[in-house]
Amino acid sequence: MEMQVKENGAVCTENEVEIRFYEGKGYKPMIFYEGWKVAYLKYEDRFDPDKVDKMERHLLTDEVFVLLEGEGFLIIGEDDKVCPMEKNKLYNVKKDVWHAICVTKDALVLIVENAETGLPNTEYRELSPEWKKQLR
């Protein structure tokens, strides 16, 4: 089914629909609403599998990842398990779970998390190079 809009069809206004797009690199929060934020993540050197060197965990909230384009994987837990991501699937990393993300240069990831997630309620640790043995 093809969707078409009549030439004289209504146009959405900013008061009705907030439309955002990000062309830069890295992590960029785009929309904040009632305690939640929605962000884009695009390739940046720190998300390259050869350069990722630390993990984080959020002490107050889960974090949801959705791979929209490209390829990516999560590194999860105390034992640094690699979790390959599939496009358009939701990956809900639970509160207090260590994690990191790696993506290809053409990747686009949607992230949803609590708006207050940040340095005061996030812990970081070094990532052991041993995790790379799980890659082909």
C-alpha cells in the first residue's frame, strides 16, 4: 500500500509534532519529555570496537537501544559478553548492568533513557581487552 497526501493536505506544526534529525557524530539527546530523553547515537571513534575501553552502568534506570541502520553490538555484564544487535529490535539494558556499545561507521542507534541519567548516577570501569576474543 502506497501512502500519499493530497496537495492541500494538512501540515503538522511544531506545536503538534516535534520532528528532529541529527547529522552529526556521537551521542546526541534530541527530545526531552516528562522525565525521559530520546537520543541518537552515530559512529564516533569511542564506539569503534578497536577503541572502546570502558563500560558504564546506570544506577537509577534502564537504557533502551534500537539499532536502526548499520551494524552494532553491546558488551554486557561483569564478564563482558558480546550481544550482537539486530535492526529494529529493542535492547533494554537493565539498571545496574555494565554495558558498552560498538557500532559501524554507517550505524544509527536510537536510545531512550531517563532524562536525569548522567555522571552523578553512572559508574564507569575499564574494559578488559579479553572481550575481543569473542569477535571473529
